[in-house]
Amino acid sequence: MDSVALSIKMFGEFSIKNSHYEYTPSSSKSMQVTTLIAYLISCKGTEVSKDKLIEVLWPEDEISNPTGALRNLIYRARQELSRFFPGEKTDCILFTRNAYSWNGAIDCGIDTERFEQLYSQAQKESDPARRFSYFEEMFRLYKGIFLPAFHNEEWVNFRSIYYQSLYTKCVLEMCGLLKADGRYSDLLALCEQAIQYDIVNEDVYKEILNAYLEMGRPHKALDYYQSIITLFSSRYGTDVSDALKDVYQNILRAARGRQMNMDDLEENLKEESGAKGSFYCNFDIFKNIYQINIRSLRRIRSRRYLVLLTLVDSENPGNVTADLQSEMKNLRYVISHYLRKNDVFTQSSFSQYSLILTVPNEDGCHVAIDRTRARYETERKCPNVAMRVDMRELL
């Protein structure tokens, strides 16, 4: 691609650049101008009617002169795009038959377009090495969800799901080819990178678990399985499928078949060195600790309280918003760093943490909660998210 050609990214971010100029969304630019440009590029090869553009750009707004507003927005977009071709009369946005379209004659490389081309080429290829190379390029191209700045837009969400599906197929196809060559370490690295992009597909997790088994590491597979249980329970509020539970049974059989000596056992049981703050565990372990606490209460003088911390996004109650996810991370940091080491907590839903606090009396419980609330208030980044506290003594 020559220096004047446009390089357009739509995965993980939106940007257009060549040797003359780079366009990226920012607070100083109109988001509607960016939406217009991104939408026309995503519809490359198709003419888009005025009515459709107005529907995309102002989905809920009532404007007095939508045609005039669209014409003004097209003008501003053309002015912005002209910076890529100084001294030339190159029009990136065409108008024909009462519709707008992206100029297909412009030399440009679009990551989403190349992504689809590679998948199509891989499906037609019979040679495993060349097939893998197509998937490998696909894998490198995907840098995150499609147009994340506009993830609430319906047209973006639809395409994002489509591209995520292609990416997941790409990962699983690569796993199959890596397994055929016995490259399990490469398979693990591949899958671990893929799940950083929130790819929620149990088949990817199955590949990781089976790779650990093939590498003779059943105890590592067991630890990883527990982390998957916690992830699905806390973030998505669901349990894993029967297929993944079948893999779990294979892991247990493999783990039982490998004997440990006393040093191995002690290493598996002891706490990580340098661990500070309260103890975090998955929900199943938290449940067992809760039951142990109930049984032991009669033999000790201290009192224990079950505490439920709930975060609510006042602007979008009941939904898993980006603000809520961000604040759950902040709250977890506060709990783990500012409660005592003998306190236990878990994430019990997408917006809740459950705690077991061991204190001399009820006042001690209130002190711990007030300290947690105060510290969270200093760490909170989203003022629309508030914390609710419920507590009950374990009897």
C-alpha cells in the first residue's frame, strides 16, 4: 500500500491514516461526524439513502430539519477527509441517485474487510500450513470489538457479534491445527490472548483445559476450571455447560492418577507468598467456608457477619454497564486491600460481593463496613454508581 493510501482500523478503535493525516475520534471532534464516516466505510460498496443515514445518526432525536442537518454533517465530514489528500480533488463521500456512499475508487486497506477476505480464503484452502497462515493473519488483525466507542448503537452491536463469531471460529480452527502438530504451549498462548477480548465461548476454555491435560498438568487444569466457574458465575450469572463438566470429570480422573508427595501437597495448599488483605475465593469455596463458620460459631467468642455489597448504576439500573464493570474492579481492590486477612469475600453476581467478617461485636462489623464504604468513595470514578450494604449475623 503506497503512502497516500488509507489505512482504516475498526477493531478495538476507529482510525484512518496515511502519510498526510490521521483521523481518530476525540472530544474535539463531533461524534456524529465520526459515526457518519464509520458507517459509510462499513457499508463500502453500498449506496445509503438519506433516510437511512438520518435514522442511524439521529435514532431517537426529533430534529426540525433532518435533511439540512445531514447535508451540514456531510459537508463537515468531507472537509475532514480532504486532509488526507492535500492539493487534490478527491471526494471520499459520493452522492448519486439521492444516496450517499464511500468512494470505492480510493485505495484503502480496511481491517474488517481484510478480516473477512482471510476467513473466506482459509475456508477454501486445503494445505494446513497455508490455511494456518490465513487464520494467523486474521488473529493478528482482531484488536478488540468492532467500533467500541459506538457499542450501544444497534448497527454496531450487530456487526460486532458477527465479527466476534468469525474471530472465535478462527481461534478454534487454529487450535485444531496446533493440536495436530502437538503444539500445546502455542495453543495455550493463543487462547489466553483470545479471551482477553471477552470471547465468551466454552469451546475455547475446553481447548485450554484439554491442553493442560495433554501436557500432563491436571492440577493446573483443575485450578483453571475453578477460575472458569467463578467467571461464569460472577460476570454472567450462569453455570457452565454439561460439556465443560465432562471435561472436569476427565481432569479429576487425571489428577487422581498422578500421586503427589508431601512437598507437592504443601506447595499446592499454601498461600501465595506476599499475599495481603482479605481472602478472595470462588462462590463454591465461599459457600463451604460459610458452612464451616456456622458449625464453629458455638466454640468461639467472636461474632461473624454475612455482608452483601451491591453496586447500582442509577443511569441504567439492572443492566451490566461499562461503568458498573469498572466500579466492580475498584470495589474489589478496596475489599482485598483494606479488610483484614481473616475476612473472606467472593463475587456473587455481576454487581455484588459477599463477605464474611469476623469481629468482636456488631459495632466492629459497622466499623469495617464504614471503612470499606469510605475507602470506596475515594476510589470511585463513576458518580452514577452507588453502593448498597446489607448485613446479617451468622447464627
